[in-house]
Amino acid sequence: MQTPAQTSATRLARAIDARLADLTASTRLSAWSLIVTFMGDAIGPRGGEVSAAALQTLMGRLGIGHGAVRTAISRLSADGWIERQREGRNSFYRLSPDVAETVLAAEQRIYAKSSLLPTATPLNLLMASAPMADSTRRAFEGRGALSLGDTVLLWFGKADPAAIQARHPDLTIAELDTLAPGAGLRAQLREARLSDEFTALRAAYQPIENTLRDGSPPTPEDAMALRCLMIHEWRRIALRVLAIPAGLIADDDPEPDARALVARIYRQTLAPSETWLDHHATTSAGAMPPAAPRLALRFGPD
């Protein structure tokens, strides 16, 4: 007969396996993406380098076989994402400097306490007399603008008209004092805010949080697996959601609740997952260094 702690661990392991099965069935689980998530989320704050053995062990817990891991590492290495080093019979991996820098910059959005901008954030309309080139539209969307049609962008943030028109002389810039979204704009904002994706993620991880809350602390291995899997899903949404002023958020916007749920699970898995790294992960120099202070600051204070 299992002890209460063993029963709790079994329930959590089954919950993780169920989520893995759902993602595998929907083809939303790739070895190379999971590896990059693990390297950025867990290994970056611990010096950036990890042993192949630790990587293989974790990927195995996540249902990724050795052959798939080797193929993914070869692809990532060939594409310049990962650097490999051999020490005798052991191999060690780290993200390439450019990728590591990009991943570190992305942490500001992935682990932020909120994606919302201050209510007083300036609002600007960028208007063209003819349909904008795709490159122009993508450039502004990459800086947080929302396309309202072929010729109009809504930009949340302070604009420098002179600098914009120096590069895009056809654009007219108008700063708005107020914005009262109609039904059409509200629908566009809802889509840009990825409401359906946040709702689905919250529905998937709420039962897992319930299991964590009602049982014993997770085992180090399951904590590391859950942390990696959840951030793998979370970062895909967090890096794409449109940041808008808090005053424009819809009453039923699911992002704040989903972000809070992810933050709670992350805090519950952080200590045991770091213990797993202490016991299973090494570097070419030996033991992994302590975590950087930024690790404890992720998602802000409770």
C-alpha cells in the first residue's frame, strides 16, 4: 500500500503524463523546442552549460527518446543554436551566445508579473495613404502595434513622429487622448490578446495545480519535468500576446488569471526542480554553479 506521499506523487506523475499525451497527440511537442526551453529556463541561470546525461534524463521523463534527442541536438548545433563540448566520454551543451542573449531578453516578457502597460500609456494612430508594405507592417507589429486594416496601425506607446516619418514619409501620426473601442476593435483586441489560448492553458494546468495543492511537495524529477513542460507551453503564448494599456483590458480577459496560475505552479516547483539539477546536472568543470539572483525574481513577488 502506498503512503500518502507516494499516492500524491503518483497523482501528479499521472497528471503530467496526461498533459504530455495531449500535447503529443496534437503534435505540439517537439524535442528541439523542449531542449531550448530547458536550456533557457533552467540552465541559463545556472551558468548556461549542462551535461548530455542530465538533458537525456529529463527529456526521457518528458517522453522524448534518446534518438529524438540526438537528432534534435544535431539540428540545433547545425543551425547554430547550441554549442557542444566533449570532455573525455562526456558531452556538454550550451546555447550559442547570440541565442542565449535573445533568450535572456525574452525573459522580461515570459516571467513578467503582468503583460499589461500602464493605463496612461500614449495611444497613436499610424495612417498611410496606400496599403502598407508587409515589411513595414511587421516592423511596427514587432514593436507592439495592432493592425486595424491595410492602412492603419494602432500603436501603444510614445511615438516620435519625426523619426517615424524619416523612415516612412507616407505615414501620418495622430496621438489619441482617449480610445473607446467598438465591437470590431474589441474583437481584434481579444484575438491579439490570445484569449482562447490563455483559457485553454489555464484549463489544462488548473487540475495540476489542484493536485499540487492537495498533496505533498512534488518529487524533484516531476518538479523539473512539470516546470519545463509548463514553461514550454507558456512562453509560446507570453511572447506573442499583445501588450495593451491596463485601462483597455476586457473584463473577461483571461491572461491575468492564467499568468497568476503559471506563477503559482512555478513557485511550487522551483525549489525541488533546482534540487534535481543539483543532483543530476553537471558542467564540464564539475558541479553546476548556484542560480543567478534573477531566478528568484521571476513572476514578481507573491
